[in-house]
Amino acid sequence: MDIYERLMEELEERNYIIHKGDEKGYEYLKKEGYSIEVLNDSQNEEDHLFIEYDETKYALYLAGEFETYTPEFEEDVYVFLKDIKDILQGKKCSVKLFYNTDDFPKCMAGGFMKDKDVRGKDVDEIFRYVFLSKTLKDKLDVNGGRADFSYFDPSKNFVIDIEKKTKH
């Protein structure tokens, strides 16, 4: 079974739209490429899961975050299909870490994370690798910020506010 057939099997019970390269805004997909927009309860298109193939790589997009996968590597294909399943089942979410600036929050890290690695944990534990950088940690300590967690099911989304820490 090829990857496209496996995707269709995974999406069997879902509502989705298939976009092709001849559609306005999807020209980058080329002749054999496609973008599958998996619809959820949100009216915001950015909250939908996009599964794309542009003839060279696969990609997943959710809530402004993305991950790419190389089809030549069997392990990448396995991880790609597992990530889709995990996102749809709420086992994985899109994560963004922001620090405050005078004008607007600025993103300092993002990606996909497992639900079990974020639920019930504090920001220092969730972003422990980001906080290994003293510069990034200092930006949050001085400015404060927030961490956004976005799921395919928008009712599971949550935010953790990060308070400024006073320097002594």
C-alpha cells in the first residue's frame, strides 16, 4: 500500500478537502503534489491539520507549526504516519514559546510535542532544552511570555503564562 492510500485509510472517518497544484494558492505543490486539509471544529483554517506532499517531501502543518519528512527514508515515512495518527488522536500538539516585547510577543521556539510531555508540567520542564540557553531563559525572566499548546481538537488547547522574574 502506498503512502497516499495509507493516508486515505487513516482519514476514512474524517472530513477533509484535497487541494492540488492547479488551485490558486497551491501552485507550489507541482503536478503530483497534494495538500489534504483535515477539518476540525474550528472555523479558523490555521487550526486545521494540513498534510502535504510536494513531490520531494511530506509535511504536517498545525497551528503555525510544521514538520517535514523525507519519503526516501522508511523511518521518516513511519514517523510521518505515526505523527498524523497521534495529532488526530490528541496525543501530539503544536507548541509555541513566546517572550514579551514592547510591541508584540516574539516566538522563540516551536514544534510538535507529545501530550504526555506537556500536560501537568511547568514551563521549565517542558522547555528544558530551550532553557539550557542562558540568553533565551534571561529573555523570559526579564520580559515574561507565554507558551501556547494547540491540538487538532481545539477544545484541548491551553496557554501557560510566564511571569517576569524580578532581578535582585
